[in-house]
Amino acid sequence: MIEVNKDTIIADIIEEAPQAFVMFQAIGMHCMGCAMASGETVEEACEVHGVNADEFIKSLNAFIAQLG
């Protein structure tokens, strides 16, 4: 499974763990299919959406780890 960091591209996360889409939706990132998401890093997206990147990445990695 993918290990997410600030430089991880969102599209790569969704490709590897499509179930993680709900984590992005939960913080207001609803445009996962938009052009920006295909090349945007987690850090960039968090900055735009006013989300603490470190906290989100920690939660996202925990969520992905439980997927097995």
C-alpha cells in the first residue's frame, strides 16, 4: 500500500487506494476528478483548503494502513 507524504500526488493515492477518496471528501476536497488533482500534491491541496497537512497525512496513512 502507498505511504503518503507531503509530496505525494493525490491522483497516485486514489489510484493505489481508491477507498481513501472519502478522507479527501471529509475535509472538503470534492473535486478529485478535476485537472488540479491529477498533478497536485497533498501539501498543495491542504494549503488551498486550509487543512493542516501533517495532521491530514497522519490520518490518511492510518486509514490506508487499515485497508490492508
